[in-house]
Amino acid sequence: GAGVSQSPSNKVTEKGKDVELRCDPISGHTALYWYRQSLGQGLEFLIYFQGNSAPDKSGLPSDRFSAERTGGSVSTLTIQRTQQEDSAVYLCASRLGGLNTEAFFGQGTRLTVV
Amino acid sequence: RKEVEQDPGPFNVPEGATVAFNCTYSNSASQSFFWYRQDCRKEPKLLMSVYSSGNEDGRFTAQLNRASQYISLLIRDSKLSDSATYLCVVNPPSGSARQLTFGSGTQLTVLP
């Protein structure tokens, strides 16, 4: 596709269930980011993948959160045992990886934990 | 100190006004800078890169002050459609574990 694609666009889940959020970056983009944005708040960094390097997981808020990127392309963010405070929009972005390259965002997954 | 700081606003200005936002960053070795725009309930999109010598794109002017470690965005002749949240973005030095640090955003509302 032409842009970053995220699925699902909306997800409602019950507290305690696990969820998987998917991100398809732009083809050829080596850098991939996950952010979280609560209503009316700024972007909270979660995790960063760059090529084959070890990901920067420093933004993951707890061990219930994990992410992987297979084959340097598609990424999945998994939240285990969801809590109500996990409700937010989860945004994925990709970029070519150079210093001055633009980051392109997907439209996000709106997660609601009830 | 936060890596990137912005005045959250809100800035409420009348149509046609000139408005300016500043954004300060803590890492003096930061390499590149951007302004993104985020409309309500939408994803952020690049507005413009910020070059060392300053740059202009129509009604928008971006400036970089490395000595004082801030970037600025000036919007002239503001339009209703400029209402959005403006995010400054800083790229730390190459080799940092993480790149692309976002400020928390400045909210602008242009009033008729």
C-alpha cells in the first residue's frame, strides 16, 4: 500500500483479555515506531525498531506490553491482561531511517478496554 | 528536564492574526528538527522540516536557534483551517538508541 496501515482501526475488549495490534509500514522503511496517545494528551513513545538492530523498548509501560517486527516489515504490538488505563489510540509510524527523513503515521488503532 | 518542551496553549487567535510557537530541546547535539500537525482525532502529519538557516513555506516560517536550543514556528495570516495541534519533533544524534522525540504539542484555535 501507499501508506502505513494499521489494523484493526477500532478494538473494544474486556478487561483482562489480550489484544494484538498490527502495523504494516511503508515498503522499504527500516525504522518503525509505536506510540500511544490518550485523549487530549501528547504522544507517548513505546518502542522503536531500526533494521536488524535490537529494538529500543524503553517506552513500554509494563511487562504486559510487547512488540515484534517480523522480517523487518510488519509489526505486532501485544498487550496482555488489558487494563482500563490501556485505553488509548495506538499509533504506528515508519520512516526510511535517515536523519532528515519524514515519519509517516498510520491512522491508529483506538483501543477501548471495558 | 523533558527532552522536548512546548507550551501546550491553547492559543486562541482571530483569523488573519500572526501566531508563533516555540519549542525547546535539551540535547545540544540534536541533529534535525520538524514541525508536525495533528488534527483532532487524526494522525500527525509532517508540516515542515526546520533547516539551520530557517525556511519558509507559504504562510509558515520555521526557525532554529542552536545557541538557545529552540525551534519556532510562525504562522502568518492564520486561517480557520490552521486550527490543530502543532508538534515539534527532534532527532537526537545519530547512534542514539531512540530517534524522533515528540513534544506534547501546542493547541491552536483560529476563531472567525
